[in-house]
Amino acid sequence: MMALSEVNRLTHVMVKDPRDAFVDAQTIAAQWASLNFTAAPDLPRAIDEYERFVELLKSTGTTVTRLPRDTHTTLDSIYARDASLVGPSGVILCNMGKASRSTEPSAQEEAVRLLGTITVAGRIESPGSLEGGDVVWIDTKTMIVGRGYRTNADGIRQLRTILGPDVEIVEVALPHWRGPGDVMHLMSLLSPVDHDLAVVYSRLLPVPFREWLLGRGFSLVEVPDEEFDTMGTNVLALSPRRCVMLAGNPRTRAALERVGCEVLEYRGDEISVKGAGGPTCLTRPLARSA
């Protein structure tokens, strides 16, 4: 079943190995600063973190497909979620709001076609921009999309056309926060972990959207201020109330456990912290089962 959910049991996911995204020390040295990484990733440590992260995914029976190396992509390509999304008819290729990531959708298209089991159902074209980190399925008929510096109005218009009238898109205005040079996706602020439960940072949520979530019956796990920058809001559901999060967010983890969640942690100093991409960013779910 295509991944028209953020919380059903994850069965197939695409990821990119740091050996193929970061390549080598010379590539890292040439790119990290211009891509707004906070420091240069250490490749051997990144590989170790990544392998442990992938083992967590595989421990639930998830099939893991590794994206191949592509000489036209950058360090950012480790964050596989952003270049595509999955709709009812197949993969939709994004058009990146961050110009240096513009080659990633085509690289993912090639990888998807090689799989031979998933159709490419459409793509977002300029002047539209859309990134997968701004797109969240609430249920199979309802998608929320963040309108910010990475996803613009024309990208959302094109997505509506591709998905058709059977899918409602709820547009959410994202805050300016630190400006267009920083990463502010919708999933920087919200991660569903069950059909009626989401991890959120309410300080930056628009009031109408927060009220919309509550009106749909969602309970909200609030991330404290000190765990927002450490990506406490970025939580990947493996199945309802079983999830993976970045180590170093003990208050958010405890809040999740109090509402019955099983929380698995990974160390991500090199693959997550330095590039500001948590577990949802590292993964492009392709299939989930009800």
C-alpha cells in the first residue's frame, strides 16, 4: 500500500547512505559551509550512525532501499524525504526551494524507475517549488502542506492538480523564523505518531492550524523550548505509537512514553544535528500497511 499515511506500519523506505551523499572528506570540506551545515560531518562516524539508524528501521521488518550515488547531488541528498512525496498514483517529484538541491528530484526519479514497482505520477515544475518536508498526510484523503520559503503557492497549486479533487490539501502558513537561508519545514513543527496524536512545537504553530488539529481530535505532545533546536519535533512513526527520534530530547521522549508510545533513539550528531535533518528527513517512506 502506498504511503498515504505518516503513522501506519512502515514497510518500504528509501534512504541515502552517507558514503553516497557525503562521498569523502574532500567533498565534505568543499560543501558543508555553503550548504549551511553547522560543522563538517565526520564521515566514519556518520557511517556508523547511519548503519545503526538503518538497523532500527529493519528491526520492524521494513524494506530499506538505498539511493545510489549521484555526482550531481550534494551532502543534503542524505535527507531523502525532501525530493519527492508519495500520492495515490505513485511518486510525485518535487522542485526544490533550496537551489543547491535542484538535482535531487531527477536523481530520485532514476532510482524509482529502476525499482520497477512504483510509478512516477507527476512532478512540480518552476516557478513552483515544493519540498517533501512540508508535506504531511493526515489520512488517505487529507494532506497538510506548509507554505514557506521552500514550498510556494504555485507548487501547492500544481500539487492540487496532480492529486485531483479526491484529496483535500490544507495549506499552513509557516513562520519566517530565521529567514530563507534556514531550514523551516512543516515537519520542523509537527510529526504525527498516531492517527490522533502528534508531536508539536506550538509556539510557532499558526493558531487556526493548531485549532484545526484539535478539532480533528488530535492530542498534542508539546516539545519544550530547549528541545526544539535539537529536533524534538522530528519524530518518525514506524507504526502507530512506535517511533524513532534523535537522542538528546529526554523531556519529549518522556512525554511520548506517558501517552503510550514506544520510543527508539539513535545518535545522529553527524547525520542529523550538523545538517539539521532528523529521522523523518533521512527517510522517504514509499509504502505503509494499515
